[in-house]
Amino acid sequence: MRKSRVGFTLIELLVVIAIIAILAAILFPVFVQAKERGRMITCMNNLKELSFACKLYADNNGGKMPMSYAHAYAGQTEKDWCGWYSPADPRGVDVTRGAIWDYTGHNKKIYLCPTDYNVPTTSPNMRLPTATTAHACKDCPDSYALNYMLGWAKDRPCVDTIRRPTQVLLLIHESRDQIDDACFAWGSGNRNLNLPTKVHYNGSTISYLDGHAVWRSYNALVKEQDDNVWDPNKP
């Protein structure tokens, strides 16, 4: 009487291992892509919530968006939107000091894209204290910047007078090697140009003045910058 075989032969085990390895090689990139897509969606939702908070601020402050760079002017007393200290202050950012903090439900998480967790800010020769030291995300808990033309000066425009709210930039996910203040500077001739991030499938999330948030490719965003599409004063 023949004994029944127990277990696998070496060849059978090698075949099983090979199949598992092939499946892992196929599925791992899919899992990575799905995880990053989830982070991108969270980032987009962050922008929607921050944009809504900016709208609430404007509703209570004469129709004007919060300052994007409050320490730009001597004697400026208005807070900027997300609580940056002056360029010389090593504390960097405290979102609880920002002008829209009370309109966010006191939620710090919406200021930082999950893809940026633990990614240092390394902007050399920028205006933030990162000029000499790379700050970890915990020291710079902000991923986003506000259109400088909406909040640069005391006489900034009222949102109700802007004719193209679906095209005018409000907030954008800025590159970690660029973010150095609360505003996003752009436009031909601007000596302090900023750049969007590329971390989301070679593109960035962005919200517009009407409150909608989308993903745009890096090249599309740079073209919008170059074409001055984001200018709130443009008819």
C-alpha cells in the first residue's frame, strides 16, 4: 500500500514563491498609487476647508481675503491667513495665530498635506528661517500659500468685485523647497517667484476664488502663472 504524500516538493514550493513574487511586483505599485491618491484627495479637501474658512473671514471683514504676507509692511497689524512669524523669527509658523484659525474649527490637520508629513522644508536663500537650516514639517506645519495679489496690501480687492472667481487662484499646495511665507508670488517680472509642488502625480492641488479645488498638472499651473490668469484685477 502506497503512503499518501505529505507537503510540497521543492519545485512546487519554488513555483508558489515565484507566483507570489510576480503578484507582489504587479500589485505593489497599485497599492502605492492608491495610497498616494488617498493623500491627494485629503489634500484637496484641506484646500476646500481652508478656502471656506477664507470666505467666512471675508464675509466678516468687508469682503476682503486675509493678508497673505502681513509682515511685508512696516507697522502692519493685520494677521496673515496662516500665522507666519516675521522672516527673522526662528519660530516659523503657528497656524493658531492665523487670521482664519477661528473659522477652521481649530483643526491644525487641514493646513498640512499628508504627503508632506516628515518632509523638511529646504528653501535655500528664501525669506523664512529655512535659509540656513532645513525645518521638519513639525516646525513648518503648512503646505499651502495664498495668492499674493488677493492679500498683499491693505487696499486689496473685495472678492465681490472680482470678475473671474473660477479662474483666480486662492490657495495652492506649494513645493517644500519653495514655501517660505504665507503667500504665493507669481507673474512675469516678479523677483520672488514661487512654484507649485509636483508630489501629486507630477502636479499640485489648487483652489480657486469660488471655492472649488482641483488637481492640475505642474505644466498647466506654470502656464497659468505665466499667462497671469490668476490676477484678480484682470477683466
